[in-house]
Amino acid sequence: MDAIPLPDPVRREFAERVWKIVRQIPAGKVASYGQVAAMVPAPADVDAQEYQAFRARWVGSAMAACPGDVPWQRVVNSQGKISERRGAQQQRFLLEAEGVEFDSRERIDLKRFGWDGPPLDWLTENGLIAPGASAGQDRLF
């Protein structure tokens, strides 16, 4: 995970939280690295501003090491694109098999295929946070 050195147990706990969230993304939907990151509270002893700057990259690092039961293909960049890296073609193939479509600029329409996030009660039960949630909402977005 970039820039902020973390002890292995803290790094592992962060990754476990990321994977728990990503397992909730249904087939045919996608979330951005930043969207997932916004649901994970900053680890103890990490400066909030520093965390804000690097948390999406941390999600990327966690996704690169995810176990086989995590639907890694459902996490894309904030532009709705697949990040250039090894496995990008497989990611596209898996998403298209789920019904996700790409436009002529290789982007996914996040308004159409973007995930709304898990219910607020699920986030609370799992020690996660709901960015932008206000009283009375039962979903993230």
C-alpha cells in the first residue's frame, strides 16, 4: 500500500474490509476504487488527510491480492474504465459476461452500471462507514 507504512496486521485488516465490501457488489454492477475506499474507516494512527490521499490506491493494492471468492472484476477506476495492467482483458471479458457494456471510449456508464452500495445497516454492522449518508437514508447513494 502506497506512501503510508503500515504494520502487516493493519494492512491485512484493511484488505479484509475491502474484500468484504467488494463481495457485496452484485453481478452486472461496478464500483470505483474510491467508492470502496470511502466506506473503510482510516486505520488507527493514520492521519486523516494522508489517508484520504492514498485510500483508493490502498484499495487497488488490496484488490491485487484478493482471494478467489472476491469479484475483483467489479472494481474499476473513477472514470468507469479498467485500469491498464495485467489482467485487464480478463476483467473486461468477465464484466461483459455479466452484461456490463463499454462505450466507444472503453468506459462503463457508471449511472447505468454503477453500484449504489450496501444498505446502511450492513455497513454499520460491519464497522464500515457510509459516505454522505444522512439521517433517514437506507442506502449509500
